[in-house]
Amino acid sequence: MNYWLVKSEPGTYSWADFLKEKKTTWDGVRNYAARIHLRSMKRGDSVLFYHSGDDRCIKGTAIVSKEAFPDVKDNEWSAVELTLGEAFGKDVTLADVKAAKELSQMALVRISRLSVQPVTESEYRLIIKMSK
């Protein structure tokens, strides 16, 4: 199993939207590195859902329920289907992540603008622990 983090502006697609819908197509990604990550996602992989913009926090988890397929708006790009995982009891803010020495090499800290990024198992587990 692999671990990932996806970012969304709350005004575009929010955690509240995801909670209501329980499943979504993660599309509209227009970055080559992020596209590589989308295409690497496998069914059953765990995903952290991050609100960018003013919120800057991880809200909960999702599971990859359908592997990469062509984005309907542009077949050159890819999309995946995500199914709702768990809502966090406590949001994990970007400040929390940056304050954790063990997360200093996390892509969220090093490559902050990337909208789809890999997460190591140890990073994922620590984020989950921080959300309790």
C-alpha cells in the first residue's frame, strides 16, 4: 500500500463536500509531477485530504477506489476516484506539520505547491496520531 496527500481549495471542493458525497472523482490536476503521482495511485491506497488556501490543514482521509483514468475534460491528464475514509477528530494544521521534526522532509513542507504528493508510511501514521 502507498500513501498520498491531495490538496483542494475549500471554495473549489471542500472536506464538507466530500463528507456529503462520500465519493468523488479527483480531476482537474494540471501539473506533470502531480499527474505522475495520480497515475501511481493504486486501489486501496490511503490518502490525506488537505485544505489549502486560508485553512492550510489536513481534515481527514480517503481511499483510492478507482485507479487512474483519463480526465474527462482533457484526455492528456488523469483522474482517480476517492472514497471517504475518516474525518479527523482534530485538524492537523500546516503549522503542526512544520513543528514536528519527524515531518521536516515531508513533501508538504518541501514542495508545498504540489497538489498530489506521496507520503511515507511513517509520515502518514504520525499525521493520524496527531489528529487524535
